[in-house]
Amino acid sequence: MQIDLSRALGAYAAIMTVACGWLLLSASSSNGITRFKEIDVERINVREPDGTLRMTISNHARIPGIIIGQHEYAHPNRPEAGMIFYNNEGAENGGLVFDGAMVDGQPTNGGSLTFDRYHQDQTVQMTSIESGAERFAGIFVNDRPDEPMDFSRAQAILAMPDGPQKKAAATDAHFAGTQRLFLGRASDKSSDLILRDGQGKKRLVLSVAEDGKSQIQFLDQNEKVTRTVEP
């Protein structure tokens, strides 16, 4: 018996179309919501109806770089998995990331929730970092430049050796930030509230040490303690 190849392919296409349609209809309810009890996925993109990206949920291998102005730049130091947030224009404006592993026999762990300035880096950060015996956790508030960061220069600047030239290049690319507040548990096991001026200099420190010793320090523009108040 001879088989008409064109008719066979047509019949196959029709059967597959009907099967796919049945699967889609059976998986979806009338309100357009598809329900799953469990899924395995490497990345989820949440978008507006017009396609604008608003959030990604991703493993480390597929976590995006820095997306600004519809362009994705390679991130210079994003080793974590997590969620990245995007503003109404689809530009990155914060995220929730985390990682951790045994490194050289020492436990390491990190988690960070951040919110950014427009086309800039984080202004608010809640973080917990562990590296062997070194641990700290707290909230940071930072000042950032008014100009947008030049992300195209990030990789080259980070590859430069530490020193005045690297600092000048980072400032010129508007990467520089100034920490204004830290509230949390420091690496020396004290609980601290540290307030800084616009130049990043410590001006007021409230501290309670691990042994319970507490004090308030006032500092001048050179971070020299001018007064200490103790119980």
C-alpha cells in the first residue's frame, strides 16, 4: 500500500494541533489562571502587558546583568541567586539576593535586600554576611550621586588595582557612594548605630559591646573622638 506523504503530514499536523489545544484548555481555567502544584524552573520573568520587565526570579546561572535603558550590562560582581526588581521603565531598582557555601573549610553565607536610586546603586540595604568567624548584619543607608552610573565602564574599573586612579575613575563614572547610617551587629559583636556626615565621616556612634559596656561617642570632621558619654 502506498502512503501519500503530504496527506500523512497534514493529518499529523491536525492531530498535534488538536492535542495541544486540548492540553492548553484543560490546564487553564476560564479566568486565564493556570494552576500548578509544583514546577522546576531556572528563571521567571514578570512583565507588564506591554512586555516591560518588572521582576525576575532566577538561579545564579541565569540571573540577569544590570538592565538600564533597555540595555543589559554584565554585572561585575553578582554571584547570588534571587529576585531583581525593575521600575516602570524596566530599569533595575533593587533586589533580594542570597548565596552561601563552605569555602576552604569555612562557612560563608550572605543575603541582601536593596532598593536603588534611579539609574544608580542601592540607597537602602538590609544585609547579613558571614565569612568564617567574621559576621555582621544590619541596615545601611547611603547617598548616591545625582548623575546616572556609567555601567559600560564597570568591568574595566573593577579590574584596576586599588589606588587613587581607580578611585578617580569610579568617581568619574558616578559609582561613588557615601554611607550615612549603619544600624546592626558589627563584626566585633557589638550592637552599633553609626551616623556619618556627607563626606562619610563618623560623627556619632552609639555602641553596646558584647559584654554589655555601652557608650556614646561624638567625633569631629577628622573622625577624632571629642566626647564620650558612658553610664
